Amino acid sequence: MKLILDENRFDDLQIELLDELANAVKDHLQEAKVPDDILNETMVDIVFSIATIIDGSRATSFEGHEIIPVLTFLIDEDDAPNSGTLLHCGGPSSLHDHVMSMFDES
């Protein structure tokens, strides 16, 4: 498996992922009949919380040790097992940094 560092492309992909997360959360809140007057605020709060966990911005531990997820995206997939190309940004993602600006635009 190859690993490629490309912060700009990674940023585009993490924003797309964030958009998918937001849409999924919103769909579930609407199915649960969350009132419109609190729907967007609730969605932003949930998406922000999920993003901080994925980013490692929220303290998470396992067996007494801090764990920090590092997000990658599979951008090329070969037929062979464990092959393909992973795109990364050189460290933890920054999904939570995009949440407020993303929802300010909508």
C-alpha cells in the first residue's frame, strides 16, 4: 500500500466526508421528527462532536493510553489485498475546524 501526502486534496476530501456526515445526521434527526427550530443547532452539535473524535481533538483513551486517530482516504484501489494508495495530511485531520464555516454557508 502506498501513502501519499497531499494536504490540499486531503482537505477537499475531508470536507466532502464532513458533508456526508452532516447529511446523515440531518436525515436521522428529521426521521426522529426533531422540530425545525432546533434541528440545525442539534445537527451542528452532533457533527462537531463526531468530528472532534475523528480528529483526535477530544481526549480518547484505550487501556489507559491516549489514542489519536489519523484519517486517510483510499484514492486508488488495486485488486490485490492491502494494495492501493492512501492519501493523508501528515497528521490528524481537521474536520472540526470546518464544521462552523460549513454550516454558516448553508
